[in-house]
Amino acid sequence: MQELIETPLSADELAVRYRALCADPCYANVPGKIELDLWGRMVMSPASNYHSALQAALTGKLAALGGRVFVEASVLTSAGVLVADVAWASESFMKAHGFETPYTRAPELCVEVVSPSNSRKALREKVAAYLEAGAAEVWIVFPQSKRIEVHGPQGRVPRSQYAVDATDIFS
């Protein structure tokens, strides 16, 4: 066993560490999600009930697209193992990746629901990491101001390429 981590972990090392966390019964009842940064450190984010309700509402909306909708989808990115609050994957994505944990490529749509502890910088970094990992689009949902920002490889865009009306998820 090494004494300390000298350099950021490789993608394989992060994936192995994340799968071990998922299988460890000590973490079975931890509220919120667990992500790993590049050094393998756990980043934990507790979620409010409203946050959870928005996740549920979004899954219902995205289900209309077909494919598969996830709550808490783990994705191996250049920033570590991130866990999208909600994600949507096409049938072709599912045929290629199944239920690998963490996903080695981001599903087509990754959604982050903003929590009061999030910073704009951290959200920008997550958007960039999901897009770099293969997401076609990243949505940032702002519960307090009741709005959704849509980001694609070209930056922030005025509307989503996915035909989903999510305007009523905040009620």
C-alpha cells in the first residue's frame, strides 16, 4: 500500500475506487451523493427535499424522450467521478455502455440541480467536465429563481435540443 498519493489518480484508479465505495456497506445509508475528485477524495453533497422533488419531476419529463433516465448517474470525467443529479441516455448509449459504474462516457444529457453550497466556479467546472466526457448538453437547474440554463459544446444556448417542456417542474 502506498504511503501517500503523489499525483492525481488515473481514470482506471478512480473508477475502481468509486466501484469499491458503491459496494462498501459502510456507505449504504449515506444521505446525498458522493463524488470523487482527481485525488480520490470524497466530495459529499446532501440534498434538500425540494432538490429531490425537482430530480423526480425532471425524470418524469425526460422519460418522454425514450432511452433511459437516471437519478444520480456517476460519470468518469477529467475532474474526477462526478454524479449528475439527473441524466438521460439514448438507446444507443445504453447499448454501448449498459450500466457500467461509473460511466466512462457521459450520457447525452447531464443535469445539475443547484444547491446553496454550490459556487458558480464549481458549476462551470462540472459543465465543462460533462461536455468533455461526451455529454451533448448540460442543464443547470436553479430552484430559487426557477430557471434552467442549457449548455452545449459551443457554450450557453437559448434552448435545449431535446423536446422537453420542463417549465412546470418548479411548482
